[in-house]
Amino acid sequence: MELNQVTLPALDVAASVAFYRKMGFDLIVDAPHYARFKSTEGSATFSIHAVGALAEPSKTVLYFECSALDKQVETLRAKGMQFIQEPRDEPWLWREARLIDPSGNVIFLYHAGKNRLNPPWQVVA
């Protein structure tokens, strides 16, 4: 099976569309209550849908892999994006930076290379 998409809640669809377009994603469906984007690499998609309120802060976390993470962060920062975590090397062998979308969804930009699918501690069948 291949993952089709992930859908995020959006308190303000227009603000979320602007946020993700600023990140560089291609908008492929645009409606007042729903939008879908194509990943900048590969064929993965993700969407946002309108919600009236969040019962609690979002626990959704979305990861986007970037081959040149530090350069991507600098590009986005130049567009006015604010990060809650600067790029740093993590113990699980990924380099990560974090930001939050207009609805409070946490976005991780990361580079894992071979460690995404083949970490040293992977389960061997």
C-alpha cells in the first residue's frame, strides 16, 4: 500500500492555503472549506479542511523531508516564516527544524537520508 494523503484541520482555510503556498507546495484543489496540495518532490499530497474550532491544541504533526534542510529553512525564513526550532541534529539521526501552521499544526522539516528507512536500530525480519 502507498499512503495517499493526510488531512489537517484548518481554522482559517485561506490563511492555511497562503501558509502552505508560501512553503512552496502546489495547490491542486481549492474550495472555501477544503484545499489539497502536491508535495514539492514525489507524488504525495496532503489537504486541509475547515473546522469551526479545535477541541484542544492540535496533536497533528506533519513531516516533510528536505534534502538541503538548512537551505530550505533559510529560504522560508526569507519569506517571513518563523520557526519554533532551528535546524538541529537529533539523537535518532535526523536533522530537524519546526514551525507551526496557522491552525496550530506542528510541521517538521527534516533530513534523514538513509536513516529514515534504515536506521541502525531497525527491526530485521
